[in-house]
Amino acid sequence: MNVTGRILVVDDDEAICTVIREKLRRDGHNVKTAGSLSEMRQVFPEFDPELLVTDVMLPDGNGLDNLPSLIAGNTNMPVIVLSAQNTLSTAVRANEQGAFEYLPKPFDLDQLSRAVFDGLAARKRASAASPAAPSFGDDLPLIGRSAAMQEVYRIIARVVANELSVLILGESGTGKELVARAIHDLGPRAVKPFVAINMAAIPRELIESELFGHEKGAFTGATGRSAGKFGQAQGGTLFLDEIGDMPMDAQTRLLRVLQSGEYSPVGSAQTIATDVRIVAATHKHLPELIEKHLFREDLYYRLNVVPIHLPALRQRLEDIAELARHFLDKATREGLPRKHLSQDALAVLTDYSWPGNVRELENLMRRLAALVREETLTGAVINQYLRGTDRREETPVLLPNGQGLSAAVEQSLIAFFARFGDDLPPDGLYDRVLAEVELPLLRLTMAATKGNQLRAARLLGINRNTLRQKLRDHGLISGA
């Protein structure tokens, strides 16, 4: 089908206008260009475009902010938004304002050509407009302007307003729960609960009770009634993390619930209608588990309606500087000393392989903020701490200035409490401190024992299975 039409291109970069115009003219379209909003408004009435291509930042205004007025009275006109502000906020705002497509700069001309074709085809079909996503601010959890993250943003922008099941795929530490939270927080269920459950962290005999709840006395230890995660998430979003670790019998029960839309708590004959959006995630290759009869194929297709592939940090090295600065700023807001990164520090960070992905980078920045006395973090300092966190290294790093572990923790806590003064911080400090200490302790112990888990477990005084679970939880090992 040959679909052509009148295209208006708005961009203050004359070179970009020329390139787009010539490409679209070769495709058979009638194309006019404008360099500003005011010029666009002069051209618009007479030219009567069938599709609009517009930049976000224009000399006399913001293309996104003015989008509703640009398409007023012409609601079926597709709009393709171009932007160098390649953030999740921009992608979702474009979708919210009614854009047909969002393309980050630099864009591929063939991709733009396909988007124009699809937009004109959609206009000719006079398809009903999709419901708009809810309004939101710029305080979003995902950071990065790499091409790989742009694709993630575009998919998120398209799924936030609907009820499709989403399966988030990626290595441990890439930020799968952040994506799940973004889908929830930007969607129509944002005012309802977001409930997360990690399948790998629950004993298999308790999974059904955790998911669907139980009645008092349903099993040994059931001293009271529990609503379960489905009950807690009613009306909101249920995030099933590490779905690849779910036992087969629990998979069967979950599939039945997803198909019927109702469930019964353990030990109860009562049927409860469920209204939750399902977002699942895993670092495992589910088709391989299906071949080994460890994961149900029908459940896989039920969950994998919209897949989102999160890139590993080594696949988005251009995002490291922005991420590192964000984590240092976050540490400062939490009461740790302010730190800055030198240029050679950024070079060292981008040269590292990041086996623990974004989670490893965040933990490194927090550790540096807590333990390094100098305000500027140099490449030499980064190298010293990376040697202590890199699993390929055999020698654990020593704390700077001969500082012992207890003294370092004490210094961090002093800074933490200083932030609050007489107004003490929220409850749960004990668990927060333990969580901060556990990761570097595990890394240093594994480095000292050269990766020998049995020896490391003995050294720590814990069961080997407990150690393996903790290593998986922190993304230090993968697999079962």
C-alpha cells in the first residue's frame, strides 16, 4: 500500500529540515518546513498538513507543551516528536500529549520514514485515539540517554495507559523493578498499591500462601488470616520478580488465576475476583527453561505480551557519567558528604565491565561517598575500590587511611544522623545499615576466598545455601 500525504516539518536546525524534507520527498510526500512555532502557525492553515514532524525545543516555545494547540481541531493528525532531550520523561510526555511516535535524536531516516508511513496509514483508517497517560512530573527513576535506553522509554510510554502484561528481561542489577514502578506510577493505577514479590526469596512451600493469602489454621504456623500479594495489590500492580524461579505447581495456579481472574486463599473455599495488572521480570532465559520443562509455555505467553529488554550497563557506557553523578547526589541527599568525579575517574568507570550492572555502580558511589575523605574522586581512588569489588580480582581492597570497618561505618552514621539533628530518621535503620554492610562484606569475602563459596560460608559463619541466596539477591552470581 502506497500511502503519501502532506507533511509539515518543524525544526530550528535548517540542516535537519533539509535532510528530512529530501528523504520524505523521495518517498512521494509533499513536504514543507518551518523553523519555529510562529512560522509553523503561518504555514499550517494554507498547507493543511496531514502529518506533523516537530522538534521539542524550538526558539519560541516547547513543541511538546504546544502540541495540544497545534493539533486542536485536527485530532486525527498524527504527530511525530523529535527530541535531543532523550529521557523517559520526554518519551512519556510525548505519548501523554497525543504524539503518534517519539524519536530521539540522532534518529534513523529510515525509521522516520516508516513512522510517517504508519502515521498516515493510521490517519486514513481514522483509528480511535488511545487513552492518554496520566500527568506526571520529571522525577522519574530511570536515567540514561543511550540508544538502548531510548527504546526502553518508547515501550514504557506506549504501555503505561493500557492493561497489557509486561515481561521485563535483563541481567541482575539492571533496574527491572524501577521499570515496573515506572509503568505503575505513570499509569491509571498509580493511586492504587504497587506490590512486589521476589519468587527466588520465598520457600516453595509458602509461595501460594504469599501470593493468594491464607485462612487462619490453613497450615502449621498460620496463626492469622493473610490477604496475600494479590489481595494487597487489588486495583494496582503486582510485580512478580524472578518469575523464572517459580516452582511448576505454583506456575499452574498462577496461570489459572490469570485466565479466570479469580482465586481462593489457601484453606478457603471463598472465590475472590482479582483486579491487578501483572508485570513480571527475570534474568533467566525462559525459552530455555521451557525446553527443560522448568517453565510453563502457556504461562510464558500469558506474561510475555509486551517484552522489555533492559540493557546491561556495559551496553550503555555513555550513560555511566550521568548515573554516577545521580547516585552521588542521592547519597548527599541522604546525609553523606558531597563528592565530585574527575575526568580520569569517569574514564576509569567507563572502562570497567560492571558485572553487577547499575546496582553495582550505585553501591560503589555510596561507598565512595561514605569512605573517601577527599571531595573529588580521582581515577586512582576509583581503581582502588573497583579492585575490591571486581569478582575477577583475588585480593580484597583495604580501606583508605588504614581505617577499620567499624570506624568507617561509624563515620557514615555520624554524617547520617547529623543530617536530621533532633528529628530522628524514619524507623527501620537497623535493617538499612545491615543491607549497606552486607554487599561489600560479601564481595570482599568472596574475593578473599577466591570465589570458594564453601570456604566463604564457613568464614562468615552461615549456611552455604544462605550464602548462595544472598549472592543471588545482590547480583553477585546468576542462575539457580
